[in-house]
Amino acid sequence: MVLYSNMVGIASQAKPLVFAAGTVLLENPAVALKLGEQVTRRRHSLWGFQAKELHSMSRATPKPHHQQPHSLVPPSIGASPASSSSSSSSSARQNSLWSRSQASREHYLAHTAVATAGVAASTYSSGQRRCLGTQKPMDIDDNLRADIDAFATMEPHPCTLQDVLSCLEPCQSAQFIHTEMPIRIAERIRWLESLESWQEIPQLVHVHDIHVRAFQKLRSTQRHPTLDKFTKVVKQIVDDQHEVVRYMAAGMHKLRQLKPELDTTKVDEFLDAFLLNRFGSNVLMSQYLALAKSSHGPTGVIDPHCDPAQVCRDSATAVQDVCEEYTGRRPYIRIETRVSRRVREASAMSAAENKTGEVDGDSDGADGDAIQFAYIPGALKYIICEILKNSCRATVEVCADEQQLEAKPIRIVVCADEHHIGIWMSDEAGGIPFQVGTQVWSYMYSTAKKVDSNVRRGAANELAGFGVGLPISRLYARYLGGSLDLISLPGYGTHAYLFLPRLSSDQIEVVPDRDAHFAYHTLGDYALGVVGHDA
């Protein structure tokens, strides 16, 4: 399933542009569709969206006694900082695939465009990338340095999804963004500056400068008399973050080359914390922009009635379509839904109104409409697609014909009780070898392999993190207190377990920060029935 043993082949076929973070696409679905069509025309395969990044995505819950949620009405901004891809199919098959319903096509394109938003980020041309080679850290005067240092020592204020949904007025959201984002951005600046020899890595210098400029703009911009200037600044900050994931992965890879003694585990821990802190910032800023521009309905990027079974169906169809386009074969994906009796009884939906839970083959979808919760659909879709695309590829590779494909369906079970959503995905594609182990979660794993000779050596080195899709997916799950884990049965297949809190009051941001305790949930929390214990 995920990463499989042929991940190197996946990485070697991916395109350099695939590493952008697709935040702008959340702001403008039309841009997403246009970019998706460009990506399709350029024949980026599904296996190329290893590092797509949806900024409008998930949220995760820390354990209750860790970071406690704070009010969305923070102290005044003026207060002093105090303690407060496989081979392509024939032309005929292509035409057949893309003659499917326009709705399905647009749905796929909009989400794949986020994954392959490097097209939008192509403003970082090869010439601009060469400029990174001579880039020096921007000058920081004494006043700005003191301001950054002061905010870096402040604790962040993680909020619940319930808090966010109760704060839907742009002016309220702007006030929280204006006071909270400098704390989180300053923390990331401090992390970057704590890396030995970071000034010698152009990508890290570039990311550092992006954050310094963002901090400076937020601290110097007023929200009065109107929010126009502030909104423009927030949008610019979000746009500037488009390629941070790619630059951080490439920069840390080069740092390890410069300092071979640097432990991979430490690198992964650093990137997990840095990117999760950044992701939470982008989610909240994207929520503000959605409210300010009325671009996503009254609740912004959050869907109070997100249907995880429907997200799985949409994801499965999108992944199947692209798999068929590029391999000529279409794996079977069967989706089932299950809920506890109490949840079923509480549901107002009648059995006749319930949707089928099937994509291919037979399945039981009788409980589908009973499973709804407040969440960010884009984040959930990213996670599901990331698991399924690797599972589909691996399944196609181990099945010699259609009969074997049908005999080895990929299965998804969506289940829920009053407090949690659980999604189980499994395949029979041979599993992940034991010797790979936890490397599947490493940002450095696929970069340590030699790429295909037809990939430019320079591009391969720059794209040091072709395999970041899985670790990024786990961050999305963790953000609001969820977990994503894999169990492999070598020689048989791989099982993925995704658990998410169902109650918006339990969905509390996990915001990594040196001045505040934070922790992640794991499969063990659910297996042992002791969610919330100390790790």
C-alpha cells in the first residue's frame, strides 16, 4: 500500500513542480480547475502528487490536559508581548476517461491541482532557483530582532474547531489572526535560527526570509479603519507560503549532506513540528480569508456537516480515474460504513434516504448518512487520496489481469460512535517490507535513493523530499487531535488506520512550540482504550 517497495520508482517519475503548497487554490476554485487542466495536459501522473499541500485542511486534537484552548478574543494587538506514475494509456482510453461527467471531472481536477500546484508556483523559475544559491539572510535591525525574540517566547493559543465555528465575523477572526500569527511565525523563525549552519543552505535562508517578512508585515499593518489592508497582507503571507514544504524538505536534505552526523530522526522531528505549526497558521489565515471574501459559504473552509464516507467515495473515484488513465487498469475499491447503535438511532435519516457506500463492487452503505461531523473536507480528502494512490499503484503492480484485480479489492470501512470517526483502509498488494519500518514516515526516505537516470541530477537533489505525502498526511490528521498509522503484513498487504475526534469541542489544535507542551495521538491510544494518557 503506502510507499510500497517501489516508492523509488514513483519518486523518479515525479515532476519537479509537484512540490508546491496549493493554498491559492482554496481561495479561487476557478484557478484550481484551470491549473488542474494544465497539469493534466502536461501529463503529471497521480503518483507525482507526493507533496501536494492543502492549506485549507485538517485540524487535530491534543490530549485534554496538554495545550488548552484559549478564547478567540485575544489581548489587544498593541499590548506588549507578555505571558498572555506509471506508463500512460492510449489516446482512446484518455478520451473515454475525460468524457465522464463534468462534475466528477471538476471535482478531481480541483483537488489534484492542489497537489500539483507547482504549476502555479512556476514563478520560481529555474533562474530564480539559481538565485537561491547566492541568497544571504535578510538584514534584521535591532528593533525587529527584539520584537521577534519577544514573541518567540510567548506561548501559542490553540483553539478548538468549536471556537473557530463560533467566530465567523471577519473582524473577530482578524483580531485573533493579528495577535496569534506573530507568535507562531516568530517561533518558526527561532527554530530555523537554531539550526547549525542554516545560513549556508539557500532554501532555509529563503524560508527564513519569508517568515521574517510575514512577521514584519503583520506587526506593521493596522486593521482600522477597514480590513482591506490587513486582508491583503494575510493573503500575501499565505501566497508566499506556497513552496515552503518543498524548500524545507530540500533544505533539510542539503543540511544532512553538509552535516552527515545529523540524525534522520531529529530531522524528521524538526520538520514535523515546524510544518505542523505552519499548517495550523495557514488553516486559520485561510479561514479568515474565506470569511473576508465570502468565498466558501458562511462557515469558511470548515464543513459543519462533513460526510467522511462521501469524501472517501469522491477520493476513490478520483484515484481510480487517474490510475486507469496512466496504467490502463482500474483497481476495485469497496467502501462500507458502520456506526454504533446509539448513533444510528440518533440519526434522523431513514434507511431509504441513505446513500450507497460502494465505488466498485458490493458494499453495505446503510449507515452512510449517519456519519457526519465538523471538519475540513480538503484535509480529509488529501489523506485518503495519499493512501489510496499508493495502494492502487501497488495493487496494479501485483495483479497480472482483471480477474486478479477483482480478487484483491482495496477496502475502506468508515465507522463512528458519538466521539470518534474511524477510517480503515486495506489492500492485498504485498505490504511494506519490515526493513523499511518507520522510514515510511521520514521526509528523507525516498531522497536517500538513487533516482532514474532520465531525471536531472540537480532537480533530484533539489526535490529532496519526493516522499513527503505520507508524513504530511499524518500531520493533517494530528492537527486536530487525530492519528494516522500503518500496519504492514509483508507478503499480504497494508492496513491504514485513521482516527479523528468527532466533537468540535474535542478538536483542539496541536501547535508545536518550545514554550508549550504538546503531544500526538497514536494508534496505541485507541487500541488500549486510554485516549488522553501521557505519551
